[in-house]
Amino acid sequence: MHDNRTAYVILGILSIEPNKSGYDIRKAVEGSVGYFWGESYGQIYPTLKRLAAEGLIVPSGLPSATRKRRQEYSLTDAGRACLREWLAVPFQNDPPRNEFLLKLFFGRATAPSVSIAHIRDCQEKNRSMLATLTGLEDSVRKQSTQNPHLPYWMLTLNLGIALTRTALKWCDTALATLSAMKADEASSEQLAENFTATDKDRN
């Protein structure tokens, strides 16, 4: 269990609201931790069965006539203790795999305009993400005023917003840097062409 972080995502979601099916958990992940945690949705149902077998969650509620296959689950005391134990362990972030940064790192192998295009794409994506996060911030504040989890949700959201705004500032600086390089490169090419043309005229 200790290396299966999908299990802890499920335990965490059920600690906020019990009586959730696998589908409910998936939707809850998409609308919350999914903004910063890439969960493997194909692992949710097998992990639910494993957690139930270990006594960390228990089936709850009775499937209705229209939802015969929709089993809901809730935390057991053992599941809540397991979640608390994991929360106390120092976190470890896996090394990120960011193709944008990978291409930027090797950008000298191509024209500056290629990296400029990638940065502009990154800029648009961050603008869209900022709009999403600020909208989510307003929505969460209005709908969850009395929710005891709200301070923790807002801390998470605020970091996401701060990082996205910082990324947008970085995009502006990066575009200015590469645009200057592009202009210098074009100027050097023009000088080289002029020199070649002058040399030919002399001959």
C-alpha cells in the first residue's frame, strides 16, 4: 500500500465526503487534485477493491434499481488512520517530465523562432489555466464558506495561482530574450549577405 499513491488519493477524497462510487471519486479528482496531481483513472477501481479487502474502506449504501452497478464506499477507522499516517510522512515529488522545458533546453539546435513559438503556446496555456484557477477560487469561496477543508483548499489554489502568474512573467522575459537573439541573428545574416555581395562585385 505504501507505494500506491492512488490509494491515498481515494482515502483522501473519502475523508472529505463519504458514500462515493468509483465514478464519483474520479469526478472529484478531476475537479480538485487533478489540477496538480496526474492520477491514473484506470487504477481507481482495482484500488477500491484492494482497499476494501484490506478493511480500509467499506461498501456503503444500497445500490438503487437504476444504479445496480454503482457501489459506493466510505472510510473505516483503519482507513482514516492509514491516511493520517501517510499525511505525516515527508513528501516526495517524482522527477517531472516536461517536454516544453526539454525542447527549450535544446533550443540552440534550431532557430530562435521555434522556441519563441513554444513559449507563446506556453503563455496561452498559462493564461487559460490562470483564468480557470481564479474562477475556481471564486466558486470555492462562495460554495464552501463553512467547509472546514476550505483553508487547505485555498492554500493549494493560491500556490497554483502564484506559480501560474510567475510562469506568465517568465514568458514575457523569455520572449524578450529570444526576440532580441532573433533580431541579432537576422542582423548578422544580413551583414554576411552584404559582405558576400560586395565581395562578388569586387571580383
